[in-house]
Amino acid sequence: MTINGRANGRAEVIELDQSTYAVTSGRDAHATVGQRVRWRVLNLSPDDPHTFHLHGHAWCDRASIQTNGTCPAGSLPIDNVDLLPAQGVTFDFVEQHPGRWMYHCHIVDHVTDGMVAFYTVDET
Ligand SMILES: [Cu+2]
């Protein structure tokens, strides 16, 4: 996973193999309120589906970009996405939510195995 083109926090590698999830630097991913943030999420598993979920945020489906926190006509806000093996998603938003937010896979066994990390948004 990368945020703004850089690997950050504990998600430099989400999955090493079918049962071990990477914990790398232990640092949170960071952004600042007002910053345009691009997330690239990729399921590197050879055979496990994953459901990416980011707390406290939503982005627009259909690769649409939020304007003033609203999705354009024909696009809906979403906060999780199912990813099959080797499938990825890229989404953008303008950060508006300061705090420390969890992001994780929504499959319970994957969360308990450690597929969870944090994203900190600083005030401007
Ligand atoms: Cu998963």
C-alpha cells in the first residue's frame, strides 16, 4: 500500500504469504487536513480475498473525486472495497478528518492475525 506514492507505516507489505501479515516500521501513515491524499491498495495475496476499510473516511466510487466532501452526480461515497488476489484500487480525497484512524481488512481472521494499521491526520 502506498499513500501519496510512498509506502508508509505498517502497511509497506500487507501480506507476505497466506497467513503472515507484515509489520514493518510500526509508524503511522500521515497526512494533513487540506492535503489531497491518494491511496493505492493492492491485494498481494496469491489466493485470499481482502476487504479494505478505512475508519472515519469515505471516498467516491467509479474513480470520482470528492469536491468539498461531496461525490459528483453518478458516484456514491464508499468506505470499504473488496479486493480479489492481485486486484487493487486507487482512490483520492481531500483530507478533512483530523485524528488517528485505523485501517484494516474487514475479514475478522485477518484482523486478528494483524492486518491492521493506523493513519494519523494532523490539523493544519
Ligand atoms: Cu483480509
